[in-house]
Amino acid sequence: MILIADSGSTKTDWKLINAQKEVRNFQTIGFNPYFIDSKNIEKILRKDLIPKIDCISVKKLYYYGAGCSSKQKYDIVAKALNNIFVNADVIVEHDLLGASRALCGRSEAIVCILGTGSSSGYYDGKNIIENMPLFGYMFGDEGSGAQFGKILINAYLKNELPTEIKNAFYKKYKLSNEYILDCVYNRSYPNRFLASFGMFFSENIKNPYIYNIVESCFESFFYYQICRYSNYKSVPVNCVGSIAFYFKEILKKVAKKNNVIIKKIVKSPIQGLMEYHKP
């Protein structure tokens, strides 16, 4: 059996392909090694995934994950997976390579992830040969759900939201300032908390204030992560992630303004990864 995983900071999509090429789908939380260690990854998988599959029969595991861009972070995830899938050849790669294989196959493109976080890279049809440096939700993640949330929460805490948006936000979430600060500074996955307000943006996108936040975040994404590639005007750009998918019209508008050709926008790369790896 072959097991394929695409893991962001919020969720992980899993596809299991058996010898008869039958496919089963599963979902767990995301496992970004910047926020979780091997012990807890293994604990969660044994609770939420392993009861549903025969891990002994998995012979090949392709795992693409957010945060798996250095050997130290790679090893955190790989240790947990190897402890569980003892008969499998476990291959752990960065989620950007997974997005590239899913969206492009073996064709050249600039590939972007716009979800909880954001990233981009130039894919030559085989490998990511150039990518912009990643600084996380505090100093980077332009155009991501975390950036949306950070701008919104900052304005909410400082009482700078327009009255109708402030009232709508409080009515929907009823969050105290103390709770917000606790989630950002003391609890696990602050980036996931900030990105959790993406639905609020979708529900209120016709409001000019909300629309302008999304548009300005995409402007910063193109400035810092797309227009710095020397060939960004001549190769297609493919995008994956919930933020890219649900705000695609604004994304396309900003792309056109920056002379960027967007070829594909998909919500999740897992189907494309299955096609790439299927026997």
C-alpha cells in the first residue's frame, strides 16, 4: 500500500492506495515541526489515523509538510512516521515540492502556497531550484490567512475597525482582548489561530475595508514572493491553498496588475499528488 500526505499548519490530507488501486481518504490536524515535536506527532497519529488503516501494510509513504525545509525539522516528522510505519520507505519533503508536483507534474512554473501560511518557489519540472526565504507568520507569510488575521486582530484590539465590521466580528466570535492575547502569545499554533478568521473575510468580502485588506495582502505577496524571481513574467504561476482558492478573483486581479500569468488555482494538492505517485 502507498500512503500520501499533504500537511499544512492547520490540517493534513491523507490518501491510501491499496494493491487494487482503491483509494481511501483521511484527515488529521497539521504537523508543522516549528510548533510540534516528534512525540506529539506520533501520539496524535496513533489516536486519529492508525485505528483507520493497517500501518504494517504500508510499504511507501510520501509525506509533504509545512516547515519541513531543513534537516532538523525534517527529522522531527520523519522520526514519528518511522516509529509508526515500520515496514515503509518513508520519504519526507517540503510542502512546496508537493504543491509543485501536484500542480505542475514535470512542467516548469513558479508555485505558490497560500493557506495558513505562504511560500513560493521556482520549479524546473523536477526540483525547487529557487525560493524566497521564509520567515513565518511574524515576519513573513504575505498573502496568507495568518496575515489576514493579524491585520484584522490588530485593528480590533486598537479599536480601529469600522463600526459595522467591529460589530460583526464581535457578534460572530465574542472574543475578549485577554483571550486573543493568550492565544497569540501563550498557546500553541498562534498562526493557526490568526488564520482561523479566514471565514470572516469570506463572509464580509463585499465590505470595502475587508476587501482592501485582502487586496493589500496579495499585493505584498506578489512584491515579496513573486516579482523577485527573474523570470516571473515569462513562466506560469500555479497556486494552491484555501486562501488562493476562496479569494481567487482578487488574487487574479492583483496578478494581472503585476503582469503575472496565473495558470492554475486549486484548493488542495492531495489529488494531484495521488496522480503523481500512483503506481
